[in-house]
Amino acid sequence: MADYRLHYFPESGNSYKLALMLTLCGQEFDPVWTDFAGGVTRTAEWRRTVNVMGEIPVLIDHGEALTQTAPILLRLADRFGRFQGLDDAERFEVLRWLFWDNHKLTGTMASYRFMRAFMPSPDPQVIAFLQKRIDDYLGILERHLEARDFVAGAGPTVADISMVGYLMFPKHEAGYDLAASHPAVAAWLGRVAALPGWKAPYDLLPGQRMRCYAG
């Protein structure tokens, strides 16, 4: 048995972040597919035995259950001495962009993509509301990356690993052709994908997939 077990579902960008971080750090993990669409994480049993917050992912780290993706990424970066930032200034930038990602980019893209791709009849007003905000956040990220290779420093950090989480999935799911609309973001995704050991989301996260309604 591996030192790490990851409770996940394949469409989860936050699950992908942890799977990618472990893989880039040369760590194996046992994947534990979870029936998110079937409501498992909302059951009392799940919240009692796996995660009181009722969320995915959950990383079992040498027997300890860890939740919330950003602090797990930071713990792994500290443990393996990788993707931390080179100095105090870069580490501050890592935290700054991690908070921004969780509150803005991931926080909005996760809901938007799930509704757009995996719900049969999403409310068009809600979709429009979320998309307007994603357009704003992608514009911020595009301008930030026009003059730099990575988000928080000279090299990749957990800020990059976090922020690519929902942008690496097939483009029809969120409906963004980033190469056409946000070339600096697309080029940055390419640099992350060139890191040794990188794998795409559905290659790292196997198992039954939810029905996708987005063409």
C-alpha cells in the first residue's frame, strides 16, 4: 500500500491538483474513486468517517486524513522541498495567488464548469453570471503571465499547480479555447505540461465519469 491514498472523482480539479503534485514529486498514491454524482459526500456516513466538511478531495497521508487543497499543497511542498518559492518574496507571492485562486479562479470555475458540462439544464442566468466573472479572472491572469513564465516566481510553484487545476481539462467542458482567447495563459499551461512527470487530469484520475452534456 502506498503512503498516500486520494479520495477523488475524475472531474474534480481540486483532486487533480493533489494528484499532480504527488506525481511531480515522484510519489505514488492509491486512488479511491468516490461517487460524488451519487451524493456520497453529502451523506452522514461520509462526513463522520472521511471528511466532516463533506468535500472532495481527501488525502490520506500516512494514515492521517487531510482536507482543503491549498494547505495540503503547501504541506507537500514543505515535505519534499519542491515548488515552494525560492525566497520570502516568492513564498509570499505563492500564498497571495493561492488565496486568489481559491477565492476567485477555482472558486468560480469549479461551479461554472460543473453546471455547464455536467448538469442537464443549467440556469442560463447563473451561467452568464459566473462566466462574466471567469472572463475577468482569466483577463487578470493573462496580463500577469504576458511577461513571466510562471505565476509566483522564476520557476513553477504550488501556485501554478493550484491554478492549472480547472484549466487542464478538455476545453469543451468549460467552453474556453484558451489558445485563441488567452494565449499567455495557454502558453503557461504548456510550460506546466512540460514539467517532468506531468499527466493530464483524466490520465491521473481514472474511474467512472459523469455524463457530460457539453458538446
